[in-house]
Amino acid sequence: MINLEDKLYTSTEVADILGVSLRSVYRYIEEDKLQAEVKTATGRHRFTKKNILDFLYPGGAEEKAGQSLPKETIKTEVKEPKKKEKVEEVPVVEPVEVEPEEEEEVEVEVPAPVEKVKEKEAPVEEEPIDWLAKFREAAKKFDEENAKRVEASSKEPVMEERETFASITEQEPVLPKSQLFFYRSRLGGLKDIAQNIDKSSRNSGLDYAFTMNAGLSLFKAIKPFSLLHVYVKSKDKDFFERILMLTPSDENNAQLCIMTNDDKDLYASSEELHGLFVAEKSRLLADIRKHGDSELIEEAESIL
């Protein structure tokens, strides 16, 4: 009976003990004649002393120690020369068996470099703190310098605003494009006319914007007035004349003044107040300065 140590044997070692090729060992495993105690993560087999003895002595190691061994040795002796004559790939296969053992050693050593990386990362974490401190100091200096600049230039925007208002009064190429049409309506008072303008324009997807007294009253309550001014596009004038049941009138007796203007920016820049659209403040103030009296201009400048 063969004396074996109690340890895990590789496929190559089992082939040497049995006296067969490595391919024969794999074939025994596939045919379930030889059992492997352990199969590694890399697909390699490891055999115990019992696995080898069970293969050599299927009926029991004590009873058939003298019977099975000669039969197996005869078979292996016959197979060995055939395998060597046909294929001499054993030396190619054997290195493959040796390599996994080296890979297993590498797997055991993997935790060591991870610890080293952690040790190297620890001091790196300290650097951002210093950079943040430097950045904050630089940011404070920048804020202080910027604050001084803002204080120095804080008075300039006021002058610029005044200049823009002045330029609006001087530059009024858009306003002359507007044509004024005066009407009276059979709908009722100014409130009814204004609500119907908004309702009909929303239902039909048309643009409009109130200006002059009507527009200013949406920002703040002003003195009573008797004439509404509204911007509409020239192509929509007939629609509003029909829907509001308007009849032409002179300026003194009119309830509504339609100001036709096809400038898209006029309607895009309008804002909604109290459910009605009003022209932007700069245009509203320009209209009042052009068409309003001194009292209305003074009131508009105090509100806008």
C-alpha cells in the first residue's frame, strides 16, 4: 500500500503518484472515478490522501491493497508510452498547473499593497485644507477690493438710468409708427371694455398691452380718467373693432384709443398686472411724456 502524507495534492502531483499523464487525471475526474476534495476559484483541483486511496482501492484500502494496485499499475504502464508517443504536450500542461500556485500566493499578498495605498492617501487629505485656507484668504481680499469698487461706482448707475430715460424721450422712432384710432363702444364703461379686450385676446391668442392712464393705473391708483389706450397689432384692429362693437369718434368724446404697432418686442416685454397686460415701464413712461399732460407726467415719474 502506498504511504501518502495528509495534505492537499495538485493534479500534477496526483499524476506522478498514479504514474499517468495529466490528461488521464482530468479524464478520471470527468468520469467520476477520481474525486477532488477542493476546487479553487481559478478552477484548479486539490486532492486529499483519501481521494487518491479511494481511486487506487475502490473496495477499501485494507481489503484490496494487494489486488487493485497491480491492475492500475498495469493500465498506467500501457497508457504512458501511448500518451508520450502521440502528444508530448505534458510539459506544456505542467507549467499551467504550476502557475496557479503562484497566482494563489499573489492573492494572499493583495491586502498588503492596499494598506500602503491607504497610508499614502492619508497625508494627501491634509493638503486640500491648506489650499482651502489660502483660497478663502484670497477670496476675502477679492471681496474687499470688489466692495471698494462697488462703493466707488455706486453713484454711476443712477446717472446711467437718468440718461436712459432721457434717451427714450429723444429716441422715439418706434412711437411714430403707432397710429391712433379713437372709438366709442356699445359694451358699456371703461372697465367693461378693458375686460372684454383681455378676454377676447386670450380666447383668440392675440397680443395687446395697455398704456397711458390705463397702463399707469395698473401700477398704482391714480386720478379718474375717461379714455383707455391700448396697443394692438395692425392686422388685429378689425377684430377688436368688431368684438368690442366700436364706432369711430373724435378724441374728446372717445372711450378707447387703439394704437396699432407691430413691434414684437413691445408685446414680449409687457407684464401682467391685476389680470391685464401693460406695456413695460420705459415705454409706458415714454408714451405718457409724449401724449400726456404735465400733471400725468409728474404722477408717472413718481410711480415708475
